[in-house]
Amino acid sequence: PWSDPMNIEVVEKEINPLKPEDKSVIESRSGPKDTIEFEWSPVENVKEYTLKVWNEKRKDNPWVFVTRQTKKKLEVPAAEAYYWQVLFETDSAVSYQ
């Protein structure tokens, strides 16, 4: 037996990176590490965000942070290229990549 038909709403949710800007270069001030602030646009009804940050050495083992905020400061080794991605899960337990 089939259940009764029901309407579902499909909504596209998207995160926009704000800081650092795409292809930006952050100059080292001094010392072996730099603090970088990652920030992204908020998404409605999000339970949590997952920030992943990696470089060539860590591409198979990125730094991973779970937060309810839309920004995260991270201290990273200086003079390297970094990549980042934000994933999120909604209050209804739907995950987005």
C-alpha cells in the first residue's frame, strides 16, 4: 500500500564565502604562523556549519571545525596556499555540500 500523496518544497540553499576573498593573498606579518578569519554568509534554519581548511600537505586530512557561527579564526603555518569549504546541516537534518 502506498501512503497518501504529500507536497514537498525543494529549496536551494547556498553559502557565499566572505573572508578571505577568492584568490586573495594574505601577507605574513612575522613569525611562523598567521591567524586567518574565515567568514561566510548565513543560511536560514541551519543547525550547524562544518568548516574544512586544508593545504597541499593536509588535503587528505583537513582541519575540520563544527560551529553554529558564520566565522572562525584559525592559526595556520605561514607562506602556504590554503583552501576552504563550508558545509551545513539544517534543523531538519538535511546536509548540504
